Amino acid sequence: CSIRENAESKIYNRLDTLYAKGRQRKAQGGSKLLLGVLGCMAERVKDDLIANHHADIVCGPDSYLSLPDLIAQAELGHKAIDVDLSTTETYRDVIPQRIGDNRISGFVSIMRGCNNFCHYCIVPYTRGRERSRDVESILREVHDLSDRGFKEVTLLGQNVNSYGKNLEEPMTFAQLLREVNKIEGLKRIRFMTSHPKDLSEELIDAMRDCEKVCLHLHLPLQSGSSRILKLMNRRYTKEQYLDLVDRIRAKVPDVSLTTDIIVGFPGETEEDFLETMDVVRKVRYDSAFTFQYSRRTGTPAAAMEDQIPVDVVKDRFDRLLAEVQEISREVTARHTHTVQEVLVESINEQDPSLVTGRMSNNTLVHFKGDASLIGTLQNVYLDECRGFYYMGTPVENN
Ligand code: 5AD
Ligand code: SF4
């Protein structure tokens, strides 16, 4: 991942470690270790990975089909690089092996790339332009998952609300949801990420109407200050965002809202930051991912004057995190002493007499049960909320 500097630093460190291991292995008479970097970071850093960070293979996100060639070149001792971005590649024919999945819940990619060019964000440069996968191949993959016993899918894209615009036969994301909702055997549908500027009334209606669509919406705010939102190129204001939240809550009562927030965007003043705190207090998110602004070379924000000093960013970040966590604790606990439907995912890792599952809004619940419950929906009375999860007791299913 290239989205923040931290993620890339980890990869540089890992390359150093692996390179040292490879040399050791060679010195002991072993075969040569080939090092490859794949994905967004390969796209962003390109041949510098080969020149300065020991990589033998550099393969961008759209070049996976050339991997056999790249590996063959590298085995012959050449450095191999392919970072061409495609305007059509949607990975439609790639069937994931899903080795690590819990076999209950699976991710399905419905589009790639992004056209939004938020001014802090590297994604449009590393992933290229937005393209939607065709409906038939999405439905086929979801059917296939359902046939294999999966009960839940999460439809993934950088901006799912603009799904389908560039298809031969254009289709909206709301229409796609209604199609997926018809698939028998499937019990739950999640999706992310939604850009607030593209979230239509039609989608809110689909969330309300489709019984399998979960009561959870991830709606990145980024900043609560209209002035900063403009500088970020987010194309909505604080008031429009709050109005959208009201409209969603009016039609989908009790929906859980989660978000992403960046603090320390260039030019952010204390007043701007307090606007963000104000939105956090008004919306009362179930949870929020908070980030310190990371300067990504090549994005418009990286060239802006008035980058915020680290200590100021850190101070705002700490205050925001404290607020978000306090609200989250209160909001998460709102279902205490109610009965909720839980999709059981696994045996509890700490205590094998318990099973672990999720409520529709994604909150974890642990309760007494055995492996026969995995993959079923159970009604559970929520006895106690412990921070971010519940302990519950199963009740008779109707
Ligand atoms: N610095 C900090 N956070 C960022 N994000 C994207 N780009 C940056 C950046 N340069 C965050 C946004 C986005 C999430 C996935 O990562 O909040 O929603
Ligand atoms: Fe980045 Fe904005 Fe696209 Fe999200 S919508 S991937 S933040 S450019």
C-alpha cells in the first residue's frame, strides 16, 4: 500500500531484511532469492526499487498477467519491471483462492481505480482510472461464493457509489445491490467505500429496501471544515455532509456510521480542526479511522505551502482520537439488553466454549455455542458491552 508513508517504510525495511537473508542463503550454497514488489508501491516508486532497494521484480497493480514473464526474466538474471496502467483491467477473470478467509465472509472487488483526485491522495496515480467490473462477472462470483457456503460478501471499490458509469450498459450501484440481494443462500451484503458526493437517494432507498444489506455505512468525512474540504478537492461542504447523514438516518434508522478523518492537512488551522470535532460530536460515529496527514510526493497537497508542524498534527490527532473513542464506546453500547441477529463466524479464539459473530452493524458478539452454529444467523440477547464488543446469550430462534 502506498497511501501513507508508514506503509511504504515497512516495505523498505522488509526488503533490506530479505536481501540480507538472500545473501546469507547464497553464501551457504543455496539458490538465489528473487525479491519482487507488487502493487501500488511498485507503481509509485518504480525502478528506484531496483536501483536502490534490491528488488529484482517490480510489478504494478495492473501487470499481474505479465508476472510469469517477469519471473522468467529475473531468473535469467535480468531486472524485470512492468508498471503499465490499464484503462480496462478489472480482474474480472481472476478467481481468488481465499486461503485465509473464514469461509463465511468474502470480499468481492467490483471496480478498480479512482477518478476523484482528492488532493492528498496517491491512489488515482497508483491505481489509474476508475473502471467497473461487469455485472455478470460480479454476480457469478457472488453466486459461486454462496454455493461454497459463504454467507456474507463485502463489495469493494474506492468509490462504489459511482459504480457502473463506464459500463457498456450503464448501471447504478443501487441497481447492483438489488441484484446481489436476490442471490439465494447469501445472508448479508456489505460494501465500501462510499464517497459522500456520489451517495444518491436511490442508494439510500436500496439500503432501506434490501433486507440483506447491513445496517452499516462507511462514509469518509476527511475534514469537517468546508474550507479544508475545498482545498482537499472533496466536493462537498460540512453542511452537505451533515444533511446527507440526516437523510440516511431518516430512511435507514439505527444505521451505524463509520468514517475516515485526516488531521493536519496543509493550511489546517485550530478553527478548521474544531469544525472536524464538531462534526464528530454531531454525527456520533460508531467508529472512525483517524490519520495524520502524510505528504505524498506528486499530489497537489504535497506542493502546498503551510504544511503543519508534526507536534501540532500530533496534538490534534490525540484530541480527535480521545473524542472518537469516547463517543464510540457510548454509541456501541446502545444495543445493550436488546436481542440482535448475529452471523456466527468462528469458535472464539480465547474460549472454545464460545462462538464469535457479528451484528448487522459489524459489532462483534461472543456467546455460548459450538461449531454447528458457524455460518448461521442467531438471535442473541446482548448482556454486556465491553468497549468494542458484546457478551451475549442465545435466545430461541423464531
Ligand atoms: N495522508 C493521510 N491519510 C490519507 N488517506 C488517504 N491519503 C492520505 C494521506 N496522504 C486516508 C483517507 C482515506 C483512507 C483510506 O486513507 O482518510 O479515506
Ligand atoms: Fe483517494 Fe479520494 Fe479516490 Fe478515496 S476518493 S481513493 S481519498 S482520491
